[in-house]
Amino acid sequence: MDIGFSPEEMRFRDECRDWLQSNVPLEKRPIDAADAIGFDKAWQRRLFDAGWAGINWPTAYGGRGLSIVQQVIWLEEYAKAHAPWIGANFVGVNHGGPTLILNASEAQKSYHLTRILQGEAIWCQGFSEPGAGSDLASIKTRGRIEGDELVVNGSKIWTSFAHVADWQELVLRTEEGSQRHAGLSWAICDMHAPGITIRPIRKMSGQTEFAEVFYDDVRIPLSNVVGGLGNGWKVAMSTLSFERGTGFIAEQVRAGQEIAELIATARANGMIRDDGIADQLAQMRAEVAALRAMTYRNISEVVRTGQPGPEASVIRLFTAELGQRLERMAVLLMGEDMIDFAYGDDNAVQDYLRGFASTIAGGTAQIQRDIIGERLLGLPKSR
Amino acid sequence: MDLTLNDEQEALRTATADWCRDNMALEDARWRAPGLWAELEAMGWTGMTAPGMDLDHATEAVVFCELGRSIAPIGLLSTAAANRWFADGFAGKVALALPADEPGDMRVLDPGGSAAVLMWQADKLCLFVTPDDAPHAPTIDLSTDQCRRSWTVSVQSDNTAAPLHLQLLAAAYAVGCADAARDMAADYAKLRQQFDRPIGWFQALKHICSDMAVRAAVARSQLYYAACALDAGHADAAFHISAAKRLADQAALDNGRANIQVHGGIGMTDEAAPHLCLKRAHLLQFIAPADAALLLKDPV
């Protein structure tokens, strides 16, 4: 075991740092999706042109083909340099793209992957439905096969960036009368196709980042199905292990900055003299360190065996809940100023309100605990 | 960067786990056979990182997690540290003293058959060569006796890594203790039936077990990182070891409590094993405790 990096990795870290230092935009990313889209696209393009997009993606599709450790180094330096959240490109870069790399045909990969890295194509996710939340396998949106097309009817919900997206990773039922995990397919849906209606949903923080999406006889070519008809569940799950493993490194590095800022704030306003607050800060500082250690452990597992270890699901849950504790502390340290509020603010209160998503989106904390209990400890399945 | 076990470490871990299962079962921690210490010494665990042994603290931490999982004698911690940091090493057992002001009384843990006593202090280790001649009394941890004796003069190791080493080993014991409680709870939740199904089927119980797994994984990760920081001589090793000790102690205590709850009625009996983990956890929190002030300091 060792926590050092090789000379080559250190050189790579220097390169990352140098580039970020002179290229991170000085203006803040606008917080509302409609305003942010131009910013997000321009920033992603700049990353791509300089060779910083898709560091561990295959070179054939616009990536750099470097190691996962180098990807981690980049993400660490990215967060340290306070580079902006990738925003609207999040789904394509962190989820849709990796799913395509693992499951898509040559034609699908060569059309989509480079566009994702260039920030030219914005992706959104279409998994959850009003009646299929934690019970994702109860998906009802259906695609009837007509000639070489799927004709889609139904609705999806909690779709971030739906109104600015070009493409959607859509999981739908393509086999009539099929139940649960069987008969689902994972398709690439053109968000500009006729028959799609988007109804934005306003979050309690005031943002309208996500939406409900309705499909009324929307036609999708069968050639847009990824991984074969009826294999949708398998395709969808292939990326979830990625998400649990390495998808949240930037957040984890940011947690390290946040705890340092919180301690500095508590010192400045004197609240650190409260033993309860000091103890919570000490606890979170230890936990942030452990989160990095756990991430490194998981990354080295990936390097060693090609896949994240069984404890990757622990990282996901721990990251989310630690993030919320940090957000709660930031609000506590504001004292009574926290009641000053306006939709559109960009402050700790907004972070706190937005942060409720992290134990709900992509599998609730309760679902994560089911997974840990069943897969890591071998307890009987509740469902 | 690599925080996974290499083949050699994995083999050592498995061998330690097997030996502990056959010779030092957790369930027997109420009372340990008099010959156990000699066997532990023969296995080499009292001087793994002694000068000339060429083993790193990371490997030692892996092994001490397994020993801690079996509620191994507290004297192993002090003996291993004494053999590493004091010139001639020790043929015999070294008991562990909790920090105390000088001059005065010190509380000595696991004194049975010891030839010397090692006191942990935040900035140094102090060694007293003294026979085991004071009367013993029990502690909350049934496997560990104690005695009190006065102290004044001692040999000291001012090497800053010395107290960190003992703190790291104590953290490893706590990680093992947290693992033991987690596994005991999960095993019981698969076996015990109520409402015609294993109780681990119910989310209310399953999630208690999942949280035990989270705490154990978090603590073990930080332990490995901290061990590597100590091996590499990093300036922030003290911070990382303190973080590891704090998280490991918490995991051991919280998992110890949760394990009793998962076991229900049998869990609060003296006959069943769960209380052994909880009681060990309570003792460990006083051994080389984490420094909260250090965790709030600016990074070095």
C-alpha cells in the first residue's frame, strides 16, 4: 500500500494545475439552467479543445485514453482550482457517455461520444416515472415496435436539463405484457422529436433545473436502442456501478474545501467556542479525510481488478450524507442571516435546499442501504 | 497510489484470521488461557515492525485489524510499540498504561506476566521496567485486567512517530472490533426468524446492519491511508492517524451498540457475545485517544 503518485502522474498533475490556473473562467456559472446552458457549452468546448475532456475515454471517440488514476488527478485539480460545475453536460459526460462506451454499437459510439465531449450534444436522463421511483422496475412508458421504429407513449419525471437537452437516455417497456426487469430497453431519444412535451418543475430552491417529460406517439428509430431490445435493465445497471465508484470525485474534493472554509468561518465568527459545533467540525474533518481514503481505495480496486469493489455503494451513500451534514453546518454558521431569502440567491441556504436531492436522486439513501445490506452483507432481499 | 492489499498482505491477513479463529476465538474473550501470550509471541505479532523486520505499518495495521476482530490482548499493542521504539526490545510482555500526570498513579492495562509498562502520551512513549507485582482488578473489558502503580522516572522515546504508531495499532484494534460486531449482527439477522422470515429481511433491521458496514468501511479506509502516511513520514500523518482513531472508536462503539439491538433479548445477556465487542470498544476509546484540536488545525 502507498499513497504516493508516480513521477509521470505528478507531471500530469502539474500540467492539469497549470492549465486550470490560466483557464478557469473568472465569472461564476449562472445557477439557473436556462441561463447556464451557453456557459456550460462554451466551457465544455474549451475543455475539449485543450484535451481535458474524456481523460479516460477511448481516443477513437475524442478521449485521451489515459488511466483512471489520471482521471482522478484531473478531477482533484479541477475541484481545487474552483473550476465550474459541468452543469448541463453532467449526464452526457458522467452517465450517458460511459453507458454508451460499455454497451453501444460502433455506429452509436462514433456518432454520439465526441459530440458529448465537445459539449455539442446535451443529454438528459429518462429513468424515473411518476409511478416508478425507488421501484424503478415498474416502468410503464412503452415503446410499440412499428416497422423499424419504436412508437413511444408515457411520461418520465425528475429529468434534469430536459428543456435544454438534445438527447435522452430513455428506459422504456418494449415488450408488451412484460413484467419488472424483463422487456425493458435502453434507447437514445431525440429530445427535439415531435410528440415530446416538457413541463418544468420548480424546486424548493427556486430553480427549474428538472422537468416532467411526456411522450405522445414519439418515434425513435430501432437503431437507437443500445445493447439490444429487452436488455434495458442490464444496460441501465452497468453505469450505476460506475456512478457509485468514481462519479463523485469532484464532490468529494469539494467537501475537503468546504470543511476548511467552515472551520475558518466558525473561527472568524466565534462559533467554534461552542463545544458542540467544534466537535461536529472535527468529526466532519475526519470524515472528509476518510472519504478521500475510501475513494482512493476504490480506485485502486478498479486499477487492480477492472471494477469497483463491493464497498463502492458505501461511498455513494457516505458522500451524499456527509455532503448534507456540511450543508447543514454552513447554514447553522450563518446564524439568523439564514432567514434572509430570495429565489435566485446563490448562497449556503440554496446549497442546503438543493442538497436534499443527494439522498433522493439516483437511488434514495434507503435504497442504497438495501443494496449495502443485500450485496455487501448478504442479507435477504426485501423486494 | 494503491490502497488495496497486495498478495503478501492478503496471505498474512488470511493466516492471521485463521489462527485467531482456531486459537483465540472472540467468544472466549471472557477468559484467555495462560499460555496464549507465549503463542502470540511465537507468531511474531509482538515485533512485526521491530527494527530489522522490514515490515511496514500498513501491513501491521492489516494484521492488527484481524487481531482486534478477535479481541486480542491489549498488551500486544504496547509490546509491539515497545519493541519498535526502544533500543533493545523486549523478550517479554509490556503492559499498557493510560496517560497520567507525573508524579502520581497510573492505570496499567493487561499487566499479567509483564516485565515492563509502556505509557502512551500524545507526544511520547514512556517505558518503565517494573515487575508485575501489584494486585489486579477487572476492567469493563472482561479480557483485560488492570492494576495501579505510581510512576516517576522512565526511559522515553521522543520520536514523534512512536506515539502515532501505538495510536495506529489501537485504531486497527477498533476497526477489527467494529467489523466483528457488524459480522455478528449480519449473521444473526440471516439466522433469526420472526414473522416467518429472517429478521434481516426487514429494512428496519437491514438498515441498522448497513450503517454498521458504512462505519466499518469508512474507518478501515482512513486507517489504511493513515498507515501509509506514517510509513511515508508525511507531515500530516498525525492528523490522519487521529482521524482514523476517532472514526474507528466511533465505529466500534456504535456498531457495538447496534449489534446488541439487532440481537434483541439474547443480545443483552452475559451468555451471548455481543457485549464483549461493546465493552472492548469502551476500553479502546481511552487508549491513545484522538486529538480533536488536531482535527481542527489548518492542514500542514
